[in-house]
Amino acid sequence: MKKDLISIKNLSKQEIYKIFNLAAQLKKEQRQGKRHNHLLAGKTIAMLFEKPSLRTRMTFEVGMYQLGGHAVYERLIGEKIGDRESVQDVARNLERWVDGIVVRTFSHQNVTDLAKVANIPVINALTDMLHPCQILTDMFTILEKKGRLEGIKVAYIGDGNNICNSWICGAEKTGIILKIACPEGYEPFKDMTITHSLEEAVKDSDIIYTDAWASMGQESEKEMRNKVFQAFQINKKLLSNANPDVLVMHCLPAHRGEEITDEVIDSSNAIVFDEAENRLHVQKAILSLLLRNEL
Ligand code: CP
Ligand code: NVA
């Protein structure tokens, strides 16, 4: 039976580590110049994106190429999947031509609807609700740096958005201890203990993580959000309350001077470009396992 990647919630711990192990192997092979283009030779994916992207689009397309397959990218501008024809009919067309669908949408429901109908794997490349490929990559990056996930303390500071929601799912599966600090009224989807004190969140943490204050689609709220979130900025002063070797992460794109300052994102504590690189290796593992029916 085909398997989708809609949420980390739907993966077992064993499946998560299967992805990480293959990602580590593919990363090593790629660095050694060893080709692995037999894995998805002759396979094709469709990439439907309602929102902009640098990292997700590039890494899925490059990843498909390195695995021997091909990606067809369609950017829907001012149009949503389901506007021209039903989401179900989009699925019934695509499954006749391609081997998988990578989709970035506003509505999370559109992704679950596509997955329900399509008899090929559907991969969530970000919705308003979740961004599983990002958080799988972030956990893989932490594993590389720290050698384990169990007991690692991650302080998520900022908006209770798609990134924060996926962090909750990821932490639950792996034993990461997640502390969330966000302003009142901007909490994540799930009932969790939230602190409104940054100092409390960062104290003793191994990782400090942040994301945009206004996500894609919330541009009209940007001015208002910049005021609400001002106290939640990751800056040098906040870092002085943390472990000196704390690692700073951000899914990117960063809004320098807003959620994070230059001096922090450009410091030796920040590992944001290692995260960005790992999107390629982790998504190659996801593509290979799902399209070869091995997960
Ligand atoms: N982090 C991330 O998903 O980046 P893009 O929006 O550029 O794909
Ligand atoms: N929360 C951000 C993540 C970008 C990768 C957004 O949805 O715009």
C-alpha cells in the first residue's frame, strides 16, 4: 500500500530513524561523489506550490535528479489547488502520469484530500498547519550535532505556527524535550504548557529555534505582529542567558532584525545553513523510501 508524508504524527519512531539512516548514507555518498541515481531511475514527481519557496523547491528538484528521476514544478500564483477542478480530480489525473506528489498549500485539508484519493505517495511540503519535512531535517541535524535526540532540550521561541506544530509532533516521537515560548494568543494547535517567559524557555536548553513572526499568507498582519513579537527576538542579550554552546536554528527564510539579529544568525552558535543543506539529504531519503514503497 502506498504511504504518504502528511505529518510526523503518522510516522513511527522506527520509520523516522529509517529516514535518518538513509539520509546519512546518501549524504556521505554524495560527498564522496558516489552516484545513487539508480534509486529512482525513470521516476517522476509533480510539485504543486501555492506559496513561494527557495529551499523546498530546490532540494526536492535537485534531490530527484540526483536519485535518477525527474521533478515537474508548477507554481500556482493567485490560484489554489481545487480552483480549476476539484482536488480529487487533480489527484486522479496526476496518479496516471507521475510516481509521487509534493505539495505546498495554504489549506492543510487540500493535502489530506489529495492523499486520500491519489494512489501514489503525497508529500506535504508545507501547509498553514504543518511542515514535516523541515522538522524531520531539523531533528536529523540535531542528531548529527549531538549524537542523540532523547533528552535534548529545544526551546522554540516565537509564533505557534506550522513549524511549531510540527516540532510538537517531532518531539513527541523522539523524546526531545520541547519548551515553547510565544505571546498570548499565538499558541500552537495543541494544548501544551506554554511559557511567556523567554528566559525560562532558553535556560538549560541545547537548542534555541525560531521562525518568522508573520508566515506566508500573513503579510497583511506583519506590522501588527512585529509589535506583538518584539520581546521574542533572538538576540545577543537572550543568548547571554543560555548555555555558551547552545545551537541556534531557524528553518529560513530569516527576517534579520526581526525574529533574529545578524549577530546571532552569523555567530558560531548558528547552524542554519547546515539545516538548509540537510533538507536535500533528508528529502532524498523520504523520496527514495516512499517511491520505492520501502517505508
Ligand atoms: N524552510 C523552507 O521551507 O524554506 P522555503 O520556504 O524557501 O522552501
Ligand atoms: N512559518 C513559515 C515557514 C517558512 C518555511 C511560513 O509558513 O511562512
